[in-house]
Amino acid sequence: MPTLAVTGHMDLTPSTCEIVRAALRELLATTETAGEGLVGVSCLAPGADSLFAEAVRDAGGLLVAVVPSQDYRSAHVTSDHAPVFDSLLAAASEVVTLPFEEAGRGAYEAANAELLRRADILIAVWDGTPPSGRGGGTADSVQAARAAGVPVRTVWPEGAVRRS
């Protein structure tokens, strides 16, 4: 069973969350990823990361949570996302908190590197937009995975959109 890691957009519309949730559940039910031994790795951010983590948990897989920094929960998890974050963190079979005191570009890049280090396959909830040039985004993670030889499975169902 391969270990799946996720990268993806955080700014999904509510209707997109529903169709992405369904697409992720369908993906996890495929022969390639179904069954005992499913491991999913996620940073539990809003949007794609949390949707993927919920799908892994609901499929009975093991969830590995990668937390970018010591202050991530208190400084960067918004009050509307906190219940989901806390629930998923509690459900994780392993929590990896990176050795950064404060979240920032370095911590996020290190978290993405940790995801890729563990991944046999990267699931990218991604609309195909190129990198922004700021680093650490979904497109950057996809490029890094491809450069490292990690296969990428893109999930972007018809009708999916990002908030503007």
C-alpha cells in the first residue's frame, strides 16, 4: 500500500469542497489505494489538506499530521477551522511537529519537504495554475514532487473553483 501525501488549494468554495470530498473518497476507494495499510500524510490546513485527511480517516487509513511549527495551532489556525484541525490532529496516528518556533516560509517549505519525503504518491488538489513565485504553494509542491520522481495524481473535478 502506498503512502499518499496531499498538497492543494486552501481557498475552495463550499460547493467545490463537496465535489473534491467526493473525488477524494472515490480516489481512496480505487484498487491502487484501497484496503488495509492506507497511510495519508497532511498538514491539516483548511481546504484540500483537511478534506484529504478526513477522507483518509473515513476510509480507515492511518493519518500522519505534519505541523509546520510550534506556534502553528495558536498563531495560524483560524477559529472557524480549529474544530476540524483539532479533530484531525486527535485522529492522527502520528504527529510530526517540525522544529520551527514560528510558522513562516521556511517552516512551510520544510513541511512540504517532509510530505514529499514520506510520499509514494502526491495527491494534488490543484487547478493547474503555475507557481506564484513566492514558494511553498501547490504548484511548487507539484514541481518538487515531479523533480524527486514522486508520482502526482491531480484531483480537480469538473465544476471545481477557487474563491476569488
